[in-house]
Amino acid sequence: MHTITIFHNPACGTSRNTLALIRNSGEEPEVIEYLRTPPDRATLQGLVAATGNGVRALLRRKGTPYDALGLDDPQWTDAQLIDFMLQHPILINRPIVVTPLGTRLCRPSELVLDILPNPQRGAFVKEDGEPVVDANGRRVAPG
């Protein structure tokens, strides 16, 4: 049984870094490639509620039909925005991580450290070379 779930896009560096940080804590999460297996309405509504940030906070703009659909218009209700996200899963921002300690949109990837139940097991450096965790498993101050 998995205690951690990540809604993941393997083409996204932030998502890959987040998954690697989860694994660096000794956990093997349930990985849901949400573009292949989109969440249903109840799951998506649950994720929105669990993050506590609202639907708009989980909307992705870059590389999506966000602008073409005019989703920045305040006329759209939360229910309508969820409809758009279900119709176009690329609109769901990523990665979203669910752990026993909370649910979070992990942008930047190191936000996952705040909700992981286990400490990091060693050093971690992002794909771009930015150090996140030192050899003792402690978070590195952004520099």
C-alpha cells in the first residue's frame, strides 16, 4: 500500500525532481501520470479542497489552452474551471503530491519536503544543478 501519491508528468522537470525527492526519502509513491489517466471529477475536487488554495491555483497556463479558452476571465465558476480541467488535463498544474501529512502543488519541487513523512536519506541536486538537500539529508538554504 502506498502512503504517497504523485500526480506526475514525466515530461516536466519539476515533476521529475519532486518524484526523485520522494524516492530520496525511501518511499516509492503511487505515480499517476495524469495526462494518461486523468482524475475524475470527485478526485480533482478532492485535490483542490485538500490543497486549500482553490481551483485557480491548480490551473496551469504555460503550454496549455488556458489563454485560448479565456480562463483568466473571472466569469468562470470553480465548477466550470473543473470542467475545463477534466476536458483538457494539461490544464492541471503539476506535480500534486498527497501524503499522510498533507496535499500540495509542489512548485518548486522542494515544497514536497514539507509534507514527506520520512527525512531525506542523502544529498539531492535538481536536474538543473541546484542543491536542495545536503549529504546529511538536511535542506540547503536557497542561494
